[in-house]
Amino acid sequence: MQSIVVYCGSNPGNKSIYAESAYELGAELAKRGIKLIYGGGNMGLMGRVADGAMENNGFVTGIIPNFLAKLEVAHKTLSELHFVETMHERKAKMVSLTDGVIALPGGYGTFDELFEILTWAQLRIFMGPVGLLNVNGFYDLLLLQLDKMIEEGFLRAESRALLVVAEDPATLLTKMEAYRLENRENKPLDRSLYVDNK
């Protein structure tokens, strides 16, 4: 993998382990020569993952909407920073540049991004691995909910398996690389099968 998008909170959380894990992920990406692509912010876990990469000689690309940049929340020391008009443009631009996605703990925005990319993976629009860094058991209840969705007939087991989970950055990246190699022969579906062109 040459690049990975990281979705995460613009808040630091109530426990130091969240910010520490975000920094560790950024540093691990830099160590492996993987470009970090993220939302371009300087606050919370977003700022820490970027700092972790930049302070370990990594390459970091930020994608930020103009209205957020005007609020002075853009990180000022990134390798490159792209400005877009809307949140939708931001998400599309980030995914267009990446080989994989990782979600750290976060709020509504992080969950929105995570489930959108899982939906794209399920439809084979996005073919890269989707990783969940389950810091401090943050996502334990979500993982139980996914199992409940299978049990109740709303999610297939093969779709549940699209999500790669680990508790530390190094293990997660190793598992994602294995997933990528295992699935490299897969081809996206014909979009006409699920896009209404009328």
C-alpha cells in the first residue's frame, strides 16, 4: 500500500490513549513509507495522526473544505493541502487518492465516513482494505452490532469480513496488507448493475 486515508475525530477524547494511538499510527505509516491522507485538520486525533507522520519524515496530504479552513482549523505544516468546496468533495477526493482506509475513534463524521466506505466496498466500488483501529475497546459495541445485523439477516457474513480489525497500528497495517494481497485479483463490478442511469 502506498497511501492510506485515516478517518478520525477532531476531538482528542477523554483518555490520553486515543491521542497516543493516533500519533503512533501516523508514525507507523511514515516508518512503512505509506502516505497519510486525512481531513487536513489540526485538532484532536486528526492533528495527532498528522503530527505522528510528519515528525517521523512521512508524507501527509490534507483535504479540507474552504469553510473549515476559514475557521483556522487547517494543519499548517503538511506536505500538501488541498482545498475543496463541500464535505462530499472532501470524501470523494480522499478516497480517490488511496489504497486503503483506517478509522480511528471519532464521532458522527467518522462513523459516516466508515459506513460509507464499507458500503462502497460491499458494492465493489472501493477495492482496498478497510481497517478499524479498536483503541481501548472503543468499537466493541459496534462490532457486536455488526454481528447482530448478520444474526437478524441484514448483513452477509462476507460483507462483515470486509472490515479488518486490530487494537494496535502495526498489527492493523500488517493485516490490511495481507487482505490487499489476498484480494488483489478482484475486479470492481460493472457499475451499470447498481447505478440508475435514467
